[in-house]
Amino acid sequence: MENPIIPWLFETDAVRVCPHDRPFWYTSGKLGPFYINTHFLFGSEEDANALLSQIEAAAAGDRLHFAEAVWPAIERQLAANAIYAQLIDRLCEAARALPADFISGGERRDFFFSLPVARRLGLGHLSIFKDLTTVYDAPGQPGVRGEDAGLAGRRSLHVADLITVASSFVRAWIPAVEALGAQIACSLAVVDRDQGGAQILKDAGCPLTSLVTVTPALFEQAREQGRITDAQLRLVRSFMRDPDQFMRDFLVEHPHFLTDELRRGGKSAQRAQLCIDSGFAPESARPHA
């Protein structure tokens, strides 16, 4: 059975697959054939970046009014964009089956999804910021500091945009909720990259439910729908079998790639240099004087 969210990922550019001869640089200095910006499911890259700017501005201001500041833009998009509205419907459907007294979300991209789920379900929302301060918004009530919200003994459903290795949960979201005497009882994500995060969350006591898991089947469905080519699908399959071998093979097959990237300057050159300095590039693919 086809997952209807998969075409939405490609329609909004939330998932992009590279041309067959030009993989994407990741921040680690490694190469890969696709990247995921789940928050583009807000409707488009432009719309998502506009909301991201509002979130950043509101987080830098009076945080007791944070949700009040960003909610109007979310509400307008729910009314205007069918993909975003249907996605939130599906998240709410999944959330109703999970045990929770309130919803939590972490700065920044979680808020695209955690705030509307909380509002739709009539539950309070705990905003967790990067410095681990928290603000709680009960339905119809002004925001209060998390420590003043009386959350001890209560359970959170943490709604996230994307799960990779769940580092934000371990480092920030779980400790922030536990500091209030509450616990994250379960987690819900739009996308699970299937890189071990689900097991980490299970071990941490907040098992994961996700709407989409990044497996070869996701890209096979995209190919069947004509959203990517056979060549792109082969790249993705190769990468998912062994990401490091994918990169080594590509660089060996394109021995001038790193030299050309260094000449391009900017971020391309920075990532290429990081790749070389980190020892990721085979000797035959490194620039030589």
C-alpha cells in the first residue's frame, strides 16, 4: 500500500535527490545522494523559511508569548495549504493512540508540528528551547514558565520533525522534561531516517511512532511515481547499503570532483577540504599539485 505522505515529501522538496553526477555535501564533510528538510512540508521551502524566521524572532523575545506569536502563521497555513493540513491530521490521528497528558516540542523545527497537534487535540504544549528553558501553554490560557505549570507526574508526547540518532532527545528534550518532574512517555515524528534513533528512544523509555521511515521502499515508490529517475534510485540504493563505500566509489569514479569543488569556493570548498582533512577521500581522488 502506497504511503500518501511520500509524494508530499517530493512535492514540497522536503526530500531532494541529487543528479547522478553531483551528490550533496553533508555538514560532516561526507557525500550523500539525498537530503531531508521535513519542515518544508509546511508547504514549500519559502513558506517554511518564513515561519522559521518567526520562530527565531519569537524565541529571542518574551517567551511567555512565544506560542501566541507564531500560532497565527501556522493557523493561516493550515487553512491555505492542503498538504500541511492533511499531514497534521495524520499526526493527530497517530497521537490519539498514544498515552499523553500534554504535547512537547523542541526548538526549532519541532514547533511546525507539535504546536498544531497540541491545539487540534486540546492539549497543553510545552515549548523547549535550546537553552533548556521551557514555557507551557494550557488551552486558552497564557503561557507560564515550565517550572510553574504543575507538570510533575504527567506524561508528554514529544512531537518531532525528524529522527536520526535522537541526539536532541538525549541531550536536551528528555532532561528538560524530567527537570519538571514529568516524563516523555512516547515520541512521534514525521520522518524517521532509520539510523538507530528509534532504538535509542525505545531504550530511553519513549518509544517512537513515525509517519514515514526512510528505507529503499520510499525511493522505490518515488521512482514508480516518476519523481526520481532509475539512475537516482541506484545512487540511493548504493548509499543506503553502505554510505562510506558510496562516497569512496563516487570519488574514485570522479577523480577531479574534489579539485573542482575546491575551486568553486564557499561552502563547497569548505566541505571538500573537511572531507580531505578528515581522511574520507581515497588517495587517488585527492587533489595533487
